Amino acid sequence: MPNDNQKIFEALLPPGQLWTPAPGGGLDDLISGISLNMETIRDFCSELAFLRSLEKTNYLDDLEREFGLVFNSSLTEAQRRARVATVKSDVDNDGSASFLEEKLQAFGFDVQVHINNPPVDPLNFLFQEYRVVCGNSESVCGAEASVSGSVVGELVVNNVNDFEFEIPVDSKYWGLVFFIGGDATRDPITDEITDIDTAVIPLALRDDIRRVIVKYKPLHSWAALLTEPEA
């Protein structure tokens, strides 16, 4: 069946039987071959028309790279498109906790952002929790003394060697550390944070949440990330 380009091509031929292609003839085959080649080009140009349309683009990989997003095989195509949409709409970033929280939730992270005001020592919530301790004569761990544990909370500063940063001892800097986690409990009188639930996120998205935080948080602030991997 003739495609649109073939119909257009034949309509432009001069009138007369000489220029009327016989089905299956040489002229018909020539026009068909030319039109098929043109159809491929037309389809490609049609795709380019939707190059930056998040709903229709066939070049989602390129859009992710353009906006600094790393491909994540654990995300569905719909989640990937939503993630790009979130980054494309960040022109109104005001550096607020609500804006960062909105972006994190748009990326699919069920977390809340809590400002440390009135400031309390962030070390109240960032600590090392040991699950197993082996070091006596009745235990075998492959070493004279071994421990097994998990860090509850971590600092997100600039996504590079964040483990080297330490919470300032001087309390005047505590307010520069904000918290990202689950629900927070505050003192009814002083309004200080007294407890923060850890939020659960997929282990495969650990790097993604750090990237979002670094991208949108104010440069002078540090994030205390209180999460645990999804079981």
C-alpha cells in the first residue's frame, strides 16, 4: 500500500499515461524506493519535533544526561520521565526547606525536611548503632575482636568524601545542619526537635537522593540524612 510520500510524489508527476506508474513496474518500484527513504527521514524529523517533550520523546536517555541525571535501571520509564520533569521545573528554587522537600518527594522519596531551629546538637540524631559485637572466647568472627553495625544517619555536604566532615562543636553552627527523614517530634515548650523517625528508601536509590540534596540545598548548609534501606 502506497505511503504518504509515495502518494505525494506521484501527484507531482506530469499528466499522461507515460507518467502513470503501472503497479509492480519499474517506475512504480523506483518511486516506492524513493518514498520509503523519504518516509524514514520524515519519521526521524517527526521524532525530533518531540525531542524535549517529556511525554512523547524517544530520546529520554539524552534528556537525562542533559539534566545531569544518572540512568537508574530500577526506575520505570514513567518514573524516569517524572524525574526529568522535576529537574526541568527547578527555576523557582528559593533555597527553602519546603522547596527541597517538594523536589525530594517529586523524585519519589517519602521524606520530610526539618529545619534545625531552635538549633540542637545534630549528634543527637547521627550515631553509630552496633548490631553484633564479637570479641570473647565463645565467639568466632575471623578476628580477635569484630563488630557489625550500621550507621544511623549521615552528613550530605557536597557529595564528595562527606564522611570526612564532622559536626561543628560550636553550637552557633548547629542551625546550619538540617534534617531529612520521617516525622519529627518537637518539644511543646521550646519547639526544639527531640526525635526524628528514619525514612525508608530503596538501596538502589541511595546515590539519587544524595544528588537531589546536593543539587537543591543552599551551599552553606549541611544535610543530616536519616534513612535506612528498604527491606
